[in-house]
Amino acid sequence: MELLVTLRKRELLEKVLPFVDGIIVGKFFTSSYHCSLKEIVEINVICKANQKKIYIVLDDFISEDDIDALYKYLEFIRKLEPDGIYFHDLGIVTAAKKYGLSDKLIYDGKTVACNSLDTAFLLSKGIDSVVLSRELTLEEIVRILQNNPRQIDLQIFGHQRLSYSKRRFLTNYFNEINKEFDYLDKEDLFLVEEQRDYKLPIIENEEGTFIYSDYVFEMFNELPDLIPYLRRGIVDTLFIEDQTVIDLCCDLHRLTGENKSFLRDNLYQNHPDRYSSGFLYQRTNITKDE
Amino acid sequence: MSKIELLAPAKDLQKAKIAIMYGADAVYVGGKFFSLRSRASNFTIDDLRELCAFKKNYGAKLYVTVNIVFHDDDYEGIREYLKILDDMGVDGIIISSLALLRIARKVAPGLECHISTQLSSLNSLAVQTLKEYGADRIVLAREASMDQIKKIAYSTSVPLEVFIHGGMCSNYSGRCVLSNRMTLRDANRGGCAHSCRWKYHLFEGDQIISNPNCLLSMSSKDLRASAYVEEMIRCGIASLKIEGRMKSEYYIGQVVKTYRKMIDEIGLYGHLTEERLAYYDEELSKAENRPSDDGFLSGDCDHSKHLYGINGAGVTHDYVAYVHRYDEARSLCMIEVKNIFKRGDKIEVFGPEVDNEQFTIDQMFDQNWNLVELANKPTQLLFLRIPFKVHQGDMFRKVSL
């Protein structure tokens, strides 16, 4: 398994690079990735010089009006010669052909890659790998991995995206209540529902509004057994403090079946947060009749 | 102008028949399994078979939703199910699982495969990808503007389907698992709790910054695309889709009939005057249970297109009775009570062949010919005289004074 980390600050690169196999960066359409094109070029050079891989994330939906801009961005990506492109919009499959990038595509549907057959379908169409949805149980993940060994990526750490809207929930809300507030791209805003105490991070940017899990997903205990079957494991650093990211990458780099409990305890003690196994042991197939 | 399909939802057999009788060219329904909207009283195989026979008489089409986001266990029985649908004469399936494109081709080659809005197809490139994967029709994402829809339509030969009316997800369809987190109900497998319509406090760090008198909600107004129907016909959209598999027969009847007449009028005269559009909007508002707007069709969705503090606003006209029989010789009508009404109430009748004809309730009788002053027992059958011809399937609504 390649260990990858999303890089949201240029200055963290040298600190995490020794521990990871590759870096995920993005700009333009992508949500919550703050590297400029110039920084991406620089990061690419450093990664290649250090024999590390670089992946570009392009994980937003593309409107028809943005297709020309998409082509320009793909031309930029092509010149980087990246190791992969994480994408969300199926239009990227067609667009990537034009730039000879088809074999670099990694599908990250966020919520719609939930089974072995859809995964196999995409792989048969030339998609390099598929990132599984976050709402799967461990049992379901294992089954899909067994059916498609070494062709699956998984988010192994971080807040999980719960929703993605083109609507500007914060802009609209502040307009509704006639309040001026500088909220764009802010990372310390949370929603708390009237009847529940979950504190859900919410971010609005040019592409829309994104809501994330209140907890930080971690799978130290489960990961060692999955490593032989996984293609890539992704550490999503959104909302995570810099020192936590550095220590985490170091720990995941040396994670084994023997030290998993020790490293997990370290994380919990040194960087306390609301950690959770997310949906790994929690089925979400209750219907309204139940 | 091309012939466009008016596609209506149906929760059960009765509503599917009403949709077709009121002018839908096609209906989409869910089976007991593999379908979103778990609370809808989804169709048994026998129901589907009966509907297949019914729709043939009207030259209508039937599409079955197989649109959950499948987990591995959910595929159990899918091949047999698709084969049954194909054999009985279902015209197509609406899917979000790409693997079903391959499975359906193999086991049920007579079924068209329509890509659900769950895959949020928002551009011509995505349409092209799905075409190459084998899709027969693609439902566009509700986030596309009318201008964008036109560009997509002009760039592809794949039939496109566009939502024109009904409730809308506030997030990209299929890209929301808020319900999973909040209630353990899988939003993409028929269990959505509509957490987006709940109210939320907004915090900056530990500080509440929301207005306690107006909490944040992601709730969107319903879609009403009546003003865009003409453009959609002109740009070659294949199908205009009404949302609402949970909705009542009254909603289905009123909304389907209104769009049917609108489409036919555009077909006849080539366009719709502002006056006529206003008339049709007024008709649609009679079945409105939530404020509506044109969503992303006109571009962005600003705060005026959101609902703060309210969820549903209730219908503006009460649906009070359904016509079962009419004896023309005696002007006697048998109706089923749906909501309360009484002698002296002013009633408007509408149906596939009746356009908002009004009368005042005089004498009503129960099945033992006892006089009834107040109709307040839902499902009760009553008899009354009506001064004009009505038909089985027509509906009564109370006119607000």
C-alpha cells in the first residue's frame, strides 16, 4: 500500500515527505486544497527529486461552462506527469483522453463507490483505481478488496465528507439574516443540529458548500490487515493540526500489526480529538419503517 | 419541434393509473427492492404486471427505478428481477449503478438503461462518458442551468431527461450521507431522513453566530420549471420529469394535467403567451405543498430559493373527493371522500376531460341513501348529483372563498 497525504500547506511538504510514498495536491476546481499552481509545480519537482509520487485531486463537479477551463487545467496537469489524478465527475474520463491521461485516473465518488461490481466495471473501463465510499462497514470493505485486490484506495484517516452542494449555504444564510461575515474558506465553522450535539465542520468556497463528519476517522487497528490488499491509503488532513499531520504520517509509516495499539494510544494521548471508526462497525441501512 | 415525453412518478398502482389517465406519456415507479424512497408503497411484481397491461392501452411507457447506491449484498436477486421486468414489458430501468448497464444488457436486453440523477451528470463530457459506457438515456443533474442544458443537448445524441417539477435535494444527488450520520438511515439506499431540512445552529469555534430566531437550514424550495418547458422542447430534451414518488393522487393528477396541457399548447401554437403561462402557474400552485422556484435553471440559487423556518406550507386547495362512477342518465355521481367538506361548499372538479368546472354541494347520500350533511369520513363512498358530466378518475377540490 502506498501511503499518501493531502498537502494543504506548502511548508509541510519537507516534514511529511520522509514518511509517505506520495503527496496529493490540487487547485482550481478542488475543494479545500490551498496550493497555488506555482506551488504545485514546485511540490512536483521536490517529490520527483525525492522519488516520491505526486497525485492531483480534481474532485468537484464541472459545469458545462467550465469545460474550457478544465481543458487548460488538464494541460497543466499533463505537463506535471503526475502519478495519478483523483476525480469525481465522470466527465473527466472523456476529457482526460484528449490529454493522454486516461491511465492516470482514480475515481473518488465519495459516496457512490460502494460495491465490488461497480468497482470492477470502472476498472474494466481503464480507470486505474477506485476510492471506496466512506460509509462502508469494515466487512463490506474487506469483501470489495478481496474481489478487487490491489486496485482499491481508501481514506484511512481524517474527517469524512458528508455532503457536497452547489448551493452556498453560508452566503445565503448570512444574506437571510442580514449579517456581514467573512466566511469563505473558513475552517472553524460548525453546524450543530437543534436536537443533536454533533458538531459538523462546514466549509463554503467558490465551488459550493461541503459538510464533514464531526469525528476524525482513524483505523489504526484495522489497517495492518488491509495493507496487503490496498493500493493506496489516503490521509486527509483537512481540519487537522500541522503537528498531528506530521506525527500521524510518521506513525502510519511504521504501522504494523504489533505496534498498532501503541501507536493508536499515542495519537489519542498526544493529539486528543474526537476520533472514531466512523461507519466501519455501523451499518446505515435502517429504513424509515424500522 | 420534437415530441417530448412527460414523465410522472407514482407511489402505487392507483397513482400510476391516474398519472397515465391525466396525460403522462410515461411513469416511473419503484419495486419493492432496489429502489430509493423506501417509504413509498412500492410495487409488487403483480402490481407491475397490471401496470404494464394498463399502460399499453394508453400507449404509455413504464420505467422502474433500480436506483439505490448498491452495496455488495444489495445485488442479490437483481438478475432475476431485471429479467422479470423485461419479460413483462417494462420499457426501462433508472439506475445509478454502472455495473447494471452490463448486467441488464446480458439478462434483460429489452430494457433501456437510464442513468439516474444520483450520478449528477452536469456536463456534456459526463454525458459522453456515460454514452460510451452504454447508457440509453441520462437524467441531468438539477444543478444545471437552462443555458447549460441547451449546450449539453446540442452536443449529444443521447436522449436527455430533465426534472421540471417537485422537491429537490439541496446537495448534489447521491453525494450526501448526512442522513447516515444523523440517523443511521442510508440516504442513498432509500432511507433519507432529509436532514438537510432540519435546523442548525452555526458556530465559529465555540461561539454561536447564528440567529436564534432564524436558524440555518439547507432546505430548498421545490422546483417549478414551467417557464422553461418551451425552451426544453426546442433544444430537444427527450423527457420532462416530475418528481414525487411520495406524493398524493391529487398532486399527480393536477401537476400532470397542467404540464400535459402546457406541452400540448406549445405543440399546437409553437409558444406560450405570458398570460397562458401565468394560468398554468396558477394551476400548478393548487398542488403546491412547499414554496417553489426555478432552482438552478436561471443560474445561481440565492437565499430567496431557500426555506428558513418552514418545511412544508400545505396545499392551497383541499382535495376532497375522488370520482368512482358517474351515471349520466341520472346525473348521479359516486365519490370517495378524501378530506372534509359539507353541504353548501363550493367545489371545483378537474380531470383528464374536465377543466375546473364548479358547482355547489347540495344533497349527498351514503350507500343506504341516508342524507349526509358533513362528509368527514375518509374512504366513505357518497352519492350526489352534479350538473355536468364527470368521469371515473376526476377529482373534487374545495374552492377557497
